[in-house]
Amino acid sequence: MRKILLRATVNPLSDHPYFEVLTNNYLGNNSGNLLFPFSIMKALMMEDVTIDTNNKYSYNDEEIEIINSEYDCYIVALANAFREDFIPNLKKLTASIRRIKIPCVVVGVGVQAAYEPDFSRGFPFDDAVKEFVAAVLDKSASIGVRGELTDAYLRKLGFSQSDVIGCPSMFLMGDSLPFREKKELSEELQVSVNASSGMPYQYLKLWEKAKKEFPNHWFVPQENKEMQLMYAGVPFPERFKGQKNLYPNDLARPLYAEDRVRFFTNVPSWLSFMQNMDFSFGTRIHGNIAAVLGGAPTFIFASDSRVRELASYHKIPYMHVGDIQDHTSISRIYEETDFSVVQKGHQERFRHYLDFLDHNGIKHISAEEWRDCRFEREAAAIRWREPLHTITSVSKEEQAERLTLFGKYMTDQVEHLKEENKKQKKCVQLENDLKKSREDVKKPDKEKNSQAENHQASLSLGKRLKNLFK
């Protein structure tokens, strides 16, 4: 029996209660992180394979020994990991890969940069990326990247062993994609929208207009803070001060008040919802990929390189969010867009994805098995949770349960912060004590304490150190 270790925020074949998902951050801050590990596990889950998952970046010596002795390969599923605020995690992962002796294969990673990136200028994360890619290529034949822009970026850094494979989530259904012809434009259309709170004002204005054009309008948020809002009613501050805030960030917003918001904590329920949508648009790459996998005509507003390169590679219709004008209309985009282009070249992209796995020695199910495989059977046996509804739309009993659980969680968090604050104060006091000790050492001999006094001071300092780490 072969064993594979897959990096994922949560085991794709698990379905946890909303409270656990929220407080344990099983989404990795974004529900889009559910999609690509779900698809990767399906591809690798042959009859003779055990797949374990974790979301760690660094491992101790004992864990490294277990990985090296018990597993056959380490599959690293990433998203936009080449970015400045991910440098600490990337460095930890690099150090881990260097210590791991089994094959380590990165199945999808991308650079986060401007919509029109200038790679000649360099980025603060260049050195961290160089070290990471070098470590990966020491344990694999190539590195799988999300698009042509990331491929160009790595070539600029001096690496040629990258394969453009797109996002593995697009291959969840193998060599074909579900597709429904678009219906005639009308107010009856069921429309799903995704967005992030950092989108520019022109997109938010366009969204406001679309709500009037399409009354049967659903919002599918993806961020942890939005799940917290829906679960317990905790609002989050607007992202940009000084602008009229159009983003729905509290329960008083009509979308929440009218129960037209759905938050998904598993992939099957997400795709089931999208199968009932007539159209989907938004700025979220995985929110829109979920729509494609559900067969809905889909349009993306790309804000940066990470979204642009995936939309471009997979032929999902898109435009730059910066090109939105006052006259831009979602209705007109719907009428004028050929949504069938996503089908073109999909079989070739799927075959290239399998070639990438083969090139790296990763065994997988055959293309013929894709619709009837072990993963599909096990997923079908699970009773997946429905999407999370806003707290104001559920029964009083469920409201009470949510608030009780979340209230206790917040109380525990406050107590934890108090303890951390105490330790911080002890650290400050200890620093002051050490500073005083150094000053005492520098005093002339006649001003120094006796040997006994120095010994007593050392004992006192040691006691404070012991209390600090209790």
C-alpha cells in the first residue's frame, strides 16, 4: 500500500461542523482553498493508495523521520504562494523540503503581481522563491505552475524546469467540462456573484447595478471574516476609508437581510448550488472555477496576474477590472460573451496535466476511470453539509447554539491574549533586569555586590525566567 502526504488546509473527504471550520481555520482564510486539493486527491487516490493531509510548513525532526520512512511522496498544493506576505511560510516550507528525502512535487503555484507585471524590476520575494524552487527541483523533475506569467517569472529567475498546468481544480471532471447554453436574458435568471472586500470602487458600483438587473441574485463570499459575520453576526470594517462603502460587510446589508448569501464549507455542496445557477460573475478565481465546474456560464473580472493567468490559460472569459467604465453593463457582457470558449482545448490541457504527473513519477487514475473511481465512491457516501446561512435567517435554537459556542470561543481567546500579555510584560521586566545586571558587572570592584549577593541575584533572575515559561 503506497502512502502519499498531501498538503491541504483540510482533508478533502471530511465535512466538519461550521463552528470547527471557522475556529480552526480549515479554509486557510479562503474557501477557494478547498477546490484544488479536492481535485488532486481524486487524481491520486488509486485503489492501493492511502492519502494523508496536513497544512504544515515546518516539521520537527521526529516528523521528518516519519515522512521519510512512511511515505512515498509529498505533494505540495499551493496557490499564489509567490508573494511578499507569504515569504515566512515559503522559507519554512523550503527548509522542510530540503530535509525530506522522498520525492516532493509542487502541483500548481503562482506569482502574485500586478495585472501587467514587470518582472525586470524584481520583487522582495525573489530570493525566497529561488531557494524554494531550487529545493523542489532537487526532489522532482519539474514544478507545476498556474500560468504563463508565473512560467515567465521563474525563467527570469533562471529556472527552465516549469510546466504550465493551470489549476488542478479545473480537471476535477477529467477531460470534459459540464456546460449549459446561456438562456435568454431576463430578470428570471439565477445569478451568482463572488467578490473580495479589496476590490476597486468601479467593480462595486457595477455590482450594485447588476443587483437591479438581476433580482434573483446570490452572493457567495469566501473569506473567514465573512463566515464569521454569517455565523455569529460579527461585522468587519470597510477596507478603504474615504470611499462610500458598497461592499456587504454587516448584516444590515440587503443581501444578508434577505438571506441571499451562501457560504460553502465543502466542494460538493458548492458545485450542487452552481448547477442551479444560470450565470456567475465576479473577481474570485476559485469562486468562478466552481461555477465552471457546475456548468454555469461564467465571467471573471481579473484584478491581478494570479487571476489573469488562470483565466487566460483555461479560456474562461474575462476582462481587467480596471477596464470597467460607467457604461459597462453585466447584462451586455452576458449577451455578448461566448461562454463556450472554456471548452476549447480543455482535453489537451487535461492530457498535459496527466503528462506532468507522469513526468514526475506520480501515479494517478486513468482518464477512463475519472467518472467512476474510488474517490467518487467515497465522496458519494458522505452526507455533505448544506451551505451556511446568515444567523438572522435560522431558527432561534440555532441562533442560541451559535452564539453560545462563539461566545465561549471569544472568551477563551481573550483569556489567551491576557496570558500572552502577561508573558510580554514579564519579558519586558526580564529585559530590564538583564540590562541592570550588565550595568552592575561594569561597575568598579568597590561598588560590586558581595559574592553572596551576586549569587542571590542570579537565583532571583532564574526564578523569574522559570515563571515566565510556566
